[in-house]
Amino acid sequence: MRFRYHPSWAVAILAAAFCTQLAGCGYPQVSPKAYELSKALYSACNQKSAERLPAISQLIEDSLADGSLQENEGEWLKEIVTLGQNGDWESAARETRRIMDDQVGR
């Protein structure tokens, strides 16, 4: 039996590869402290509250210092704070929400 190329197979294979790639790009399980800070950061970003970002930044630093937040979690959250500080509220809220959404079912 000879393999016959069919265009719909190519589309199906590409779609499967794309979905597999998307599934692997989320955030891993985070600590309770990272989740708590994500909620606070999401609220600040959703309300476009630049005034709250310094306090959240300090909480991130304090949590890193006391060990309740892992280094990679701190980096993700600090990058999101920077997005907010630069006025990119949509991206900041989206990334923070993604951290929280990626924890569902874990």
C-alpha cells in the first residue's frame, strides 16, 4: 500500500503540533505566595493602578528574602510589574491572569 498525501492531513498535523506547542508554554505550578501575589498584581493591573505597584514590588522582594517565593516566580512577577510600570496594562493583566489560570486543576 502506498502512502498518499492528502492536504487535510497536513492541516491536521500542523494543528496538532500547534496545540501541543501551546500546551507547553504555560506557567508551571506556583507556590501559594506566588498565587497570592499574582491576585494582588492582577487587581492592580486590571485597575491600572500604578500607585499599588511599588507596594507589590516590595512584597515580592520580601517574599524572595524570606523564602516563601521561588526565584523564578519572583522573576515572572517582577517582569509583570515592569509591564505595568511601562503602561502596558493589558499585557500585565493577561500574564498575571495566565499564571492564575494555569494553576486550575493542580
